[in-house]
Amino acid sequence: MLGSTPAMCRNIRPLFNFQPPATEAEVRAAALQFVRKVSGSTRPSRVNEAAFARAIEEIAHTTMHLLDDLVSSAPPRNREEEAAKARLRWKKRIAQARP
């Protein structure tokens, strides 16, 4: 789907251009969410555990390379400010959902 902008899974957060940079744990968590979404399973069966784990490691590894190679002319975003904005958006969604 290159060229289109479908909605991204809410559990996978942008990791690029933050100060401080994304940690390996954040990248691995995003890889885990991606594998869960693609596989349709939050926990693999025993027979699929190795494939599930391998996919997570490979995606995390590739993601770290991607983040290392990306370039931006925009100033890095502040994690705390972005988290505060996200909390505000969440509160607005909740307020709108209440009767």
C-alpha cells in the first residue's frame, strides 16, 4: 500500500525523531505488536513459538537499522510533550463517548 496512508494500529507508536531516541525495548515492543497483529494471535501455540520469536527479533533488528538510517530536518520531538498530547486526545475521546 505504498502511497496511501491507512490507519496505523494504535498500539504501535512512532519511534523516529524523538529525544531521547527510541530504546531497544521500545523497538522490540513495537515488533511484538506488529507480529501479534499480523499473526492474529497474542500468544503463539507451542508449535509456532520459534517462528513468532524469530519474526519479533528480525523485525526489531530491521527497525533499529531503519531508525538509524532515517534523516529528518525537523527538530526531535519531546517524549513527555507527545505523551501529554496523547493523554489529552484520549481524554477528549472518552468525554465524547460518554452520554
